[in-house]
Amino acid sequence: MQPLSTITSRVVVLPLNDIDTDQIIPARYLKATDKQGMGANLFADWRYRPDGSPNPEFILNQPGIQGAQVLLAGDNFGCGSSREHAPWALAGFGFKAVIATSFGDIFYNNALKNGLLPVTVDAAAHQMLLELFEEAPRAELIIDLANQAIIFPGGHSEHFPMNAFSKACLLQGTDELGYLLGMQSRIRAFESSIDAQA
């Protein structure tokens, strides 16, 4: 994983509630065990017509969203099954963060373990975001993970919660195992001190 500190990006607005993991990445793509190419199947049943051609009405197929790294969703994003492929698909498309008023618990934890930042905001902040992008669709937000803040154009900021361990892992670009492996010298020193006392 790449270290994640500050994201400055335009935003894709998909303000639907209860977007489940089967909508994020349909079950027929779960045979894949590799993250490569998973972004092509993100929201596949909404993004493509039955003949496989792009659906021009779906937000990801509209002009101007290329390069956007933040997805603004509604409530209860990522509910449903526990498939890790959901954050793989979002990250594979290029998203680095998803903003919602709440997340499915398993999706939230899977996202953190795969370098995708789930940002939880309250209803008032969410409404401010929706109004901002309705008025200025190409506006950029700053998400400052170190300070746990969303910074609006003009400087207004909104705090978001994040547990300290997950934050440290994202900032370092590592997962739980990598975090532990990074402490090998301290682990060896501790083991040596125990051996010396024996």
C-alpha cells in the first residue's frame, strides 16, 4: 500500500443510501483473487448496459470525472456481504477515499486494510457537501488524514473520526502485519531481555 496523508481532488457524487457490496462489485466477479483490473468492474450493473456498452447516464461514464479520487455516497455505504473485492474495485478505479454518513462495518474495516479511506461525516456536513457539488461540480476538496479534517474550498473544515491504529497504518502505507514487522527490532530487543533474565 502507498502511504496516504492528504488527498486533494474533485469528487464523484453518488448520493444513494444502502449501496451494498454486490452493487459495488457484483458476485460474478468474485472468482478473481488478484486486485489487478478490478476497477473495470466497479458498479458494473449500473455502469454498463446488458450488451456491455457504457451506460451514459451513470456518473462514472460522464465527462469530467476522470482522475477524481473521492466518492461522495449516501448512508450505509458498503452494507451487505463481506467481500474484500469491494474496496479493491474502488481503489482499482482510482478512488482513495469514500465519504458517507455511515458504512457497513465489514466494508469499513476492509477498506482500511486495503488503503482506502472511509470518511464518516454527520448529516449536516454531508448536506453541505451535496450543496457544494451541486453548485460547483468541479470543486476540489482536501482530505487531511493527519488532522482528520475535510477542508472545503474557502477553508471551512469538518472533522471526521478515525481510530489511532488505522490512521497510523494508512499514514505509513502498511497493514497490520506490516506494522508488526516494522517493530522487529523492538521485538528482538524484548526477546533478548527475557532471555537474559532466564
